[in-house]
Amino acid sequence: MNEKAIVEAILFSMGDAVKVSKISTALECDDKHTKEIIKELKADYESEERGLKIIEIDGAYQLCTKNETYEALIKVVKIPKDYRLTDIQLETLSIIAYKQPITKVEIEKIRGVQSDHAVNRLIDAGLVEEKGRLQTPGRPLLFGTTEEFLRRFGLKNKDDLPNIQTEKVEEMKIEAEEEIGFLNEQKEAKKKEAEENDNSEIKEMMEELNENNDLSDEEK
């Protein structure tokens, strides 16, 4: 059997994204050669006559249905649960995506309000997950984005996130790392105003990605 057929069989049978190293093991070759095979297979699927495509997610590859087939698919399969994001959830996701790993306290410090519900909702949607614990007193949980987040927003990895001004990222970082209650009331007000402007810019970027790639999980 030729190598492209083997890769196709692996991606089809596994369902989820598969690391290059695992595919290389099956092909008994190095990763460089495996990537060439995957590249050829991706080109085959780019034909308009094919209903599938191969996507790259954080160094792994997955076989998915093309966006154009969704309307036909929902006629024969159960419609997936709609996880359309609210503005609050999108804002929370934006903060987590750009500052991960991040604690819930840091998220709430940036947003200025409690974020338990928003974070839990994002976890339920499979967009956010626990990434361990911070090695500080109380060992608070750390949160970050998931593979599903990359798939949902059409990103290969976190580096594909839209760039924002460096100074604004640093301002958000400083704010998140400040101890609660450290800033005086006047400084808090100024920082909150700056954060709202920063979060608005980030949220607009995320909304654009969400609009372009919100397929209600049809690629799963």
C-alpha cells in the first residue's frame, strides 16, 4: 500500500488530530518525509470534488469535512450543540488566549468582575482547559486554550493569533500580576479604563475570527 493511503487511513480511523511522530512511526520514516506525504495528500483533497480536507493543529494533523458540506451533513446527522459565544465569554476567551496560562484571579483582575460562569462555560464548550496549578500559596488553577480552540478559530497554533501592540500586552500583563488591593483607587480607575480599551481591540480580533470560523463544530 502506498504511503498516502496509509496516512489517509490513520487520519480517518483516529478521528482526532494525530502527531507527525506517530504517523512517521507507522510509515517507518522520518518526520520530514511524513510532512511531504501529508502535503501531497492535502493537495489531493483541495479538489472541489472532495468533501474532506486535512487541517494542521499545533503540529498535528486531522481529517475533517469541508465547510461547504455542513448544510448537507446536518440533514443526516444530529445537529451539534450550539456553543456560540456571548460577548462576555468572548472577552474572557480573548484574555485567556493571549495570556495563557492564567489564573481565574488574574482573569477577574483584568475584567474587573467575577468570571466563574464565563470560564466554566468555555470549559464546557471545549475551548478552555486546566493547565496545571501555579506554584504559589493556595496553588490556584491555571487555564489555557485547547486544541478545539485552534480548530474552531482556524489557527495552526497560538502563534497564529492576531498581533496586538506590544505595549498593550505588557500593560495587561502588569495588571494581571499586580496583587489585589495594591493599587490605589485612582490608579485602579485609570488602569480599568485602559484595560477596557485593550480588551475591546482584542475582542474585535477574536470576533472576526469567530465569524469566519464559527461552524458549530461541523468539522468534528
